[in-house]
Amino acid sequence: MDCVSPVLDILTRLWDCTATNSSYIRHLKKNLKSLSEARRELEDLSEDVNRRVEEEEQQQRKRKKVVQGWLDAVESQIKEVDVILRKGEEEVPKKCLGSCCIYNCYSGYKIGKKVINKIRDVKELIKKGEIFENLQVTYKLPRPTVDGMVMEETVGFDSMLDEVWGHIADYRCRIIGLYGIGGVGKTTLLKKLNNKFLDINHHFDLVIWAAVSKEANLEKIQEAIRKKLNISDQMWKNKGEEDKATEILISLRSKRFVLLLDDVWERLDLSKIGVSLYDNQNGSKIVFTTRSQEVCGQMGAHRRFKVECLSPEASMDLFRLTVGEDVFNSHPEIPRLAQIVVEECQGLPLALITVARAMSSRRGPREWQHAIDELQSNPFRFAGMGNLVLPILRFSYDSLSDDVLKICFLYCSLFPKEHNIRKDELIELWVAEGFLNRADPRNEGEYIIGSLELACLLEKGEYSEDFVVMHDVIRDMALWLASNECKIVVLEDDKSSQQNKSDDFKEAFRVSVWGSGVEILREAPSCPQLRTLLIRFSELEKFPSRFAKSMHALAVLDLSYNLDLVKLPEAIGKLINLCYLNLSNTRIGQLPTGITYLKNLKILRLDGMRYLAFVPCQVISSLSSLQVFSWFSTELVELHYVDSTSVLAELESLENIHDISVTLCNVDAVNRVKSSPKLQSCIKRLAVVLMASFLLPLDLRMDHLETLEIDRCSLESKNDYFGDQGRTRTYCFRNLRHLSVKTCPCMTDLKWIRYAPNLQFLYVSYCPRLSEIIGTYESPGTSEIEESQDFFSNLMVIDLRHLPSLTSICCGVVPFPSLQTISVNGCPSLRKLPLNSGSAKNSLNAIRGSREWWDRLEWEDEDTRNVFASKFLEL
């Protein structure tokens, strides 16, 4: 028995070995099937994991290395499995003896063993892969420094982009504001700035974009910053606004960032968001867009850029780009018609794009002409303008802080397209309408105009800062609103007259008629509710008496610039509620006595009435409510002018008068002013004309005087007026801003302008003996140069014409910090300007004159010549 046991053990082992090895051969077909099934299961699992990984990678995430390692192992394993399966399929047909034997036992054994081992390997990979179902397969990527913004092709922004980019590099300029009217391209410019960080090397760690919008949501802004900073959801959720701000502040403290805020409507408290440039001294920046320049100030912008409308050339380029070259060139007439369409849009990109898209399939000239007609008469009925352009522009109107601002803005639509509106005139109209009720309506009016300018609803006028103008598309919006809210009717031409019938006048509160639009008034419409009637630049010959009888509510009547109007009816006295009457630049020769009944009249304008020969006695003095009187003209016909002395006497008797503009034609009138402190304190504009001998009264206090014109007078300079008081003399023309001196043959200098420290505009012409403006006079204890720095600090325009003896503007060099333009024509003896290389820095736009005069100028030094060479414009 002892011998049998070892033998049995050996036989058992041999059997087990033989049985195992034979099973590789006997079960080969079944094992191949199991391997194939395992392969399919592994492949399906791999595809599921890979799909999940790819989906998550679309969300700024990256696959984990362990996941990628598993996927690589799967790919390698499947390749090996495919080789084994192919070889196994080749061995199966070689079996014999009832599938218990094959011709080549070793070959079958070898492949069978590989199949079994591979099944094990595949199942192990499947087991590892199943773990990923409950695990993250990716991790969140850090955000890139800049997220690119999707943009369409743009036109006309490159120069401003370069200018803004230049200030990004300026360490001192931390906050930059981009402002402009709606639709002008502020967001486009900000997107271009954002994308520029992608193209150019820079030193910032982060560029963050956050949309603000009208209803600013601080939490939404914080969320945009949080995502860029990769602050985790776990750390962020359940925190309040203050804690979130602290988290952002801590994260930003160590970073140099640029925060781009789009569409800011009011001051944002950046500390509540978690942003502080003062806590971060490493050169971080904030750049924002807004429609209001006022917001730039509230946000503490160190630099402000006004985003202007496109130039005519850029406007056409943008229009062509949008409408498409195939349509633009589809008919010979279309380029000409397209030019008219582009002009109607006045460079506003939003309007250009909207109209171009509407015309991008229109190939017929008649279709284009119809589009022009619509844009000129009913712009917001044009495709896209009413639902795309109007709502964006209206946001600015709706955001005005009170109803007075809104009605004052809509009132500006009474004036025609591109009309430069004088600020004083606008304020007087608002006073007459009852919009301004403060003690000082001039200041209130200036504040309102400033607010509308800051909101980019009004722009500075073409001529000077005394004027404002309304962009054409903004005016279209204002008219659209005013026609409903204020019942305003504006007639500018025959076409608009045809669209507005007499029935429209019955409901109208305010009517403005320009040019040929006056034809509709020949029907004498009844206007019982009418408060305002402006008729200008028309062929109106007379104001019908029946008008006065049907307009009992009329408060404003403006008949100015009707050059054929020669008479005003006595029935004008029926307009008992009239507060404003403007007859300027008409040919009326006599004021009707009916004016005496206008007891509510506050403002009477008679400017430029060169044929006015008679004002009945007591007419002016009977206007007990009169506050503003203006009879100002230097174009008087010598045989037709009113005795200004009597007019001044009546004005002096009025209790409420505070603004007087008047023309003095004789010495008695000058003496009347000299003897009346009240007149001196009220005169705002003064013209002195046609006087054989006139001595400027420098001993007066005319603090209200803003404009002085001297024309065709024998004005003499008297040094006695300067005496020994020098700089200690009280300024007698403290608020004088405009000075014009023409055709004064005896004048030799203008030294007295030292008593006008706020002078802005200086015009001198046809004074043959004038040799110097200030000259070489020195006050005791001070130099001419020191003093000139005072009285020229506000000067903006110098215009000198036909002064053959003029040799000097002033002695020495003057800084001229506000000077914008110098014009010199017909002054051959003026060989030197009081400038050096530091004068008029950042203000001077042009020096105009003849080439011969320019070439003969003498300069302080070569640097000065080089500085101003680029400013020269040949007349």
C-alpha cells in the first residue's frame, strides 16, 4: 500500500495536467465565443466612457489620465483579442476524433491557452471600467486668459481701438469709459478690444467679460467673474452677496486683470462685486461701455472715449459689406441710390446694418427709391427700424431721470434735420412753455442741455459750444415719440405737408413749419389746442388775422427768418396767452400797437430786423411780464433804425426784465447805459454801430455782458483808462465771451480786452490803423506775459482779417490752454505769433492763412515751427 499511494498521486497529477491541457483544445470553440462576447462588452463599455469624456470635454474639462490610460489599454487589448480570435477560428476546422483531437495538438493547445488568458484579461479591464460609472472621468480646466468673442466683420473701429489700446498700456490709467449713443458700436468696440488680447502678447493674467445691462444684477456679474476665476461650485454655493464679493476680492488680489463691463447704465459699486483697483496695485484695468458720459464720471473713469458715428466713407463700406456686392452692383442706379440711403443713416452703424439687411435682396431702382422715400418721411415704418433700432434708442430716452428732461428732449425735434440750435434760444423757448420754473432758468436750462448731452441724446453744435444738434436718427426717434406723447407736427417740405392734413392741426399741441411746408397754412386750419407755432425760412408774406382768432392757447409764436414778411396784424393782441414772440430777420418795418395787449409776454426777439423803423411809444413799457428783450443787429440800414434811446428808457421801467440784447446807434443811447446801473446789469449782448465818435466806457460794471460787437465806429483807444491801477482794476467785462470789432478806422489797439478775462472768441477785421492787440503795456509790478496768461486762458478762437498795420497780437509767449483756431487773412505785417512749443497743448486744431504769410512767419525756435507745421491749413 505504501508503494501504491505515490503512484496514485503521480497518476492524479498527470491526469489533471492532461485534462487541463486537453480542455484548451476540446473547448476551443466555446472559449472563442466567450472571448468574442467579452470583447463586445469591453468595446461597448469603452464607447460609453469615451462618449461621456468627450461630452464633458466640451464644457472646458479635461479627461483624467487614469481614464485615458484605461481607454488606451482597451484599444490595445481589443487589437490583441482580434488577432487571437482570427487564429482560433483557423484552428477549429483542424479538429478530429469527434472533436477530441486535432492534427497539431501543440498548435491547438497554444491558441487555446491564449484564449483563456485573454478572457481573464478582458474581464479584468471590464471590471476596472465599470468603476468609472460612479467616478468623475474628467476634471475642470483652468479658464484661458481670454475668452474669444464671436464677431461679424467690422468697419471703421481700428483707429479708436488703437487709441484705447494705447491707454491699456498706461499704468496711470486704471478705468476707461467708452460712451456714445445707442447703436453706435460701443459693444462692438469692446469685443474687438477683448479679442485683441488674443492676438497680442500682454502681461495680464485674466481678461474678464461681464454684461451689465440696464437692470444691473450684481449677482450675475459676480457669477461671470467667478467662472473666470474657477472658484468651485462647492465653495460658492450657499454664500451671500457679501461673502461672494470677499471670495472674488481674495482671488483677484494676486492677479493682474482686465475687467470689461458692457452696457453700464448707472454707477456700479465695484466693492459690492468684489473688485478693487486700489487694493490691487499691479496695473489691473476696468473698461466699460455706457450711453451716458455722466456715468463715466460716476464710475471714476480716468479716460473717456466718445464712440462717434462712422465717417461717410466708412458708412458706405459697412453698407456695401452688409448689403452684398452682388446686389450693390446689380443695377447702374443702385450705387447712387445707396449713397442717399447711407446719408439718411448719418453714420449710425445699427441703422446702416438694419437698412442694408432689409435691402440685401432688392435689385430694382424703384424698390430703392421707395426705401429712400420711407426713410425720409416715415423712418420707423421701414423694415427693421421700428423693431430693431427704435427700442435700442428708446432705452436712452426712457432712462432720463424725470419728465422735464423728457419733454425738453422731445421739444428739440421741432427743429429740422442737422439744425444747429442755439442754446439760449432753446432755453428761452422752454421758459415760455413753462418747463423751467426755477429762480434762475438759465442755469436750469444749461443743466438740462448738459444732461441730454451726457446721455448722448444731444451733441455739441458745429459752430461753437453755444449750439447743440440732434443726430438725425435720434431726431427720427424723438419725432416718432413726440407725435404720440406731445402731439407735435413738423412740416419741412411738400412731402410732409401732404402727409399732415389740416385735421392733424386740430389735435396738435405744437407745430413747426419750415420752408415750403408753409403751404398748408394757407388753408387757415383751426388749432384750438395749439401752444407752439414755429414758422421759419418760408415765403410767408403775412400772418393772417384769422390765425390769431383761432389760437387762443398759443404761448409760443416764432416767425423768424421769413424774409418776405413785412407786416404783423393788429389782431396779434388777441393772443393773450402768448409768452414768446420772435420776429427776428423779417422785413417788418413797424411793430403793431396790438402788442401792448400781450400782458403775459416774457420774451420778445427782434434781432436782425434791419428795416425796423418804428416802435410805437409805450409798446415796450406796457409788457409788464417781459423778462427777455432782444433787438440785436449790426446790419442796420442807415436810414432805417429805431431810436435806441427811447427803447432803453422803456426797458429800464420794466420790473421783471433781466436779459437785454440791444443795438446802440448814437451817443445818447451810450450815455443812457452809462447812467443806468439797471441797464448795465441786464445787457447781455451789445452792438454799437454807425457812431462817428465812440469811446468805450471801461468804468462800467457790465457783468452780464456776454457778446460785444462794434461795427463802423470811430472807436479810439485811450490809455488813460488803464492808469496806474493795473491788475488791481475790477474787471468791467467779467463775463464777456464774444468780441467782434469791424471797420473801425481810428482804432490802434485793443488793450482793454485785459478786462475780459473769460473772452473765448475774438474777431477783428477792417481796422486799417490797428497795429497791436495787447501790445507792450506793462502794469506796475507785473509783466505783460504774466498778465496775458490770465486774460487769454479761455480764448478759443482768434480771427484776424484785413488788418494791414497789425504787427503783434501780444508781447512774448502765451500758453493759450484753450485755443482751438487761429485764422489770419490780409495781415501782411503780422510776422510772429505769440507761441512756443508748449503753447496750446492738446487744444489747437488749425492755423489758417495764406501760404505766403505762413512761409514768412518767424518762430521762437525750430521746435516751435515743427510743432505747429502740421496744424497749418491754407486759405
